Amino acid sequence: MKYPVILLLSLFLFWTGCKKPLTDPAPEASPPNVLFIAIDDLNNWLGCMKGHPNAVTPHLDKLASQGVLFTNAHCQAPLCGPSRASLMTGLRPSSTGIYGMIDDNNIKLDNPATADIQFLPEYFQKQGYYTMGIGKLFHRHAPEGLFDESGGRNQGFGPLPEQRFVWDGYGTSDRENYSRTSTDWGTFPQSDSLMPDHQSADWIIERLNRNYDQPFFMAVGFLRPHVPLYVPQKWFDLHPVEGLEMPPYKSDDLDDVPPVALKINDLPMMPTTDWAIESGEWANIVQAYLACVSFVDHQVGRVLTALEQSIYADNTVIVLWSDHGYRLGEKGTFAKHALWQPATNAPLMFAGSGVPQGLVLDNAVEMLSIYPTLLELCGLPSYDRNEGISLVPLMNHPENTEQYTAITTFGMNNHGVRTENFRYIQYEDGLGELYDYQSDPEEWNNLFSNQDYRAEIAKHQALLPKVNVNWNQHSQYTFQPYFVEQKSLTMDN
């Protein structure tokens, strides 16, 4: 009889041993990592956005197909410094007074709106994330000590040839009153490995091959296609000049815009479209920009391949964005610096853990939404200081017909409001512009004075920011006398 007793005792011990794990709570899933990719001056010239028929962007197109692409996303300012400060603080330029460039370390200095703000990477850090960053993320790189690990920013926008190839950087401007633009174009240097963006990608790839004992927030800021439009010859070869399509241009396009719009668009240091046509350089500039876009697409691809091959592939949220668009001849010049569509529209895409796949959304949305969207995708508490809204509800319910709005600000009291079918611009003097995209996608016919659109204008005016603070003393923009004068007047008041 001893054998059945032993057998029963063994079965009892086996049953109780198996039962214990079933009664313990399941281990909590690790919060997803974040791969944060910023690209400087990238407009909608991607294959996936159908912004230019000659675009060659296989890696960005692939990323878009693996997640959610917002084709109608807009910056908070059509200028690097205020756009990035807005995204990283979660606050509008009209709330902070950061309308121009600002040193990364001065964003919180002497500013009641930002003094106790938590920057986007800082918020993740306080939630237990290990933070890393390299390249251009804020205007220069990042405030000192922001990241647990910083790779800095290499070489500025170099390397540079001994002499410029085409454009002297002054144009027709008064050298004493205007800063010099780095605008130029040509094939340089010989190898990708000499480019800061290639080196930034190397830095990120190496860190994706490490092991971490906490979730990470990893950020890379690529410089191209910011001017100068220099990349090695092989990227130019992808875009032969013959057969390139030029952007739409109408020589009398600006005849119906207000005086403030003309002041803002006064950029004598930049090439004009008429000059580009007369000199035969327009196609060369377009080729150079497309080449720079293909180059940075390749660097993004290198990073994404490293992520796919890493142990973090299935538990990482990816966001890719640009700080604003860029005009390649539209509205008479080659620059950002405007409240029109080519200057404000930029790529925004999310992919990875918890993100729907293969979704293309045309709703008007803001880069300001990146901060709250990442928090929700990562299961983190919302940050009550954010002025943007999370896009997760729209991702999960794309059939939502709720009206979304994107607001871009350029200087104090100059705002562009983008809705599904319209763009409304109101300048500081109350004059403005209204464009109907159903009939005028190029923004050539200003409807502001058309009485049939008074109700539409009123509807958009109601969406303008209610708070418009004076220029912050540490923010400035010296490329254009208009902004120097506006800051001086508002500071005096």
C-alpha cells in the first residue's frame, strides 16, 4: 500500500507546485521604448506623400506603410528655433513668446510660461526612461544636461567646400542689415561617411545594439535637407536634371496678399524664383534638394534596419517628423519663412508598438500633438501643460469626422489656421488671406475680400489663439527687418 500513498503524495506536490504560478499576478509588460527621429527642413517631397513625382524615398515610404502617416500635418512655426521649442515644450509660440531663434539653454530662462515646463525627453526621463540624443533636436542640439547620454551635434551643417558653388549667401541684401544664409547647392563631399547625418546614424545604431535595464527614449536629429544642399554625387545621380518637374509658380501670385505678407516674404538673401528661371538654376536647386532628401532617407533606413534587427524591434514606438516644410520656388523664393502651405506642411508618421499599420490620414493636425501622442502610446500619464491633443483617438478611429485644426504662428499675432478644406491667415493688422483647397490647392486666389466667404472667415477666426504674449527677450530673428522691428515695438510696449 505504500506505493499508492507515495503516488498520491507526489501528485499532490506536483499539483500544488503547478498551482502557485497560476495564482501570482502576471508580470507587467515593459513600457515601450521610443525612437524619435527629427529631420530638418523636410517638406512633403516623399513618395508616400506624393509631394513630388521625382522623389526617391523608399525607407520613409516603408515606415509610413508600417504605421500611420499624417499627410496634412503642420508646424507651429515655419522656422527651426520656435518650431522645435514649441514641440519640445508642448506650448504654442503665442503662449511662450518664442517667435524667433533662441539658444537651447535659454528656453526656460526669464519666461513664466516655460520656467517650470518639462521638456518632452525630460518628461520621459522622470517616468523612468533612459534618455539619449544626438544631432539637431532643439535649435542647436539640446539644453545642457537634458539627456542621460548626449552625442552632441557634429560639424554644424558641414563639411563645406573651400568656396561656395553657386550662391554667395547675400543675394541682393544689405550685408550690414541681414544675416548670411548658408543656401548653396552642389555635389560635396565624396563620401557619405563624411556627413554628420551618417555619423549620427552610426551613433544611434551602436546604441540600438546595447542592452538596457529600463525603457529608453532615443532621439536623432538629421540635418539634411537643410541648406547648404550638399551631398555626394551618387544622390544627385538618382535625380537627373532632365525630366525633373518644377513646383507650381505664378509670377503675379502675390498681387492679392496684404503688405505684412510681403514684408515677411522679403528675403533678399535667398534666391528668387525669377532669378532661378533666368539663370537656369531652378532645376539644379530642385535636383539638389531631392538628392538631399534621398540621402537622409538612406540614413533613416540604416537606423530602422538596426532597430528591426535588435531585441527592441517589437517594443518600440517610432515617431518621425520635420520642423516645417520648405519652398522650392513657390511664392517667389527658396525658403521656409511663410504661413503658406509649402512652408508649414511637413511629414509626420508614427509606427511600432501599439500603432495601427498602413493608415494614411488627411486630417489637419499639428506637430504640437507629438508630445501627448507619445505619452498615450507609451501608457504614461498625460501632462496637463500640453496645449496639443493626442492623435491616438484619431488613429484608432479614423472614421472620426471631428474637425481637426492646425495653427502655425510666425511672429506675434500672425497666424495661419489650416482646416480640412481651408487655410486662413490673419496678420497683426487684421488683414489676411483665405484659400479654398477644393478649388485652389496652390493658394493662388485670396478669398479674404470675397463677401461670400465671410462666414468661413469668422469660423476660422474663432480658432485663433486667445493668448498672444510679447516676444520673449531671449528670442530673436535677425534675417528680416520686419521681425527685428516687431520685437522692438512689442518689447517697448
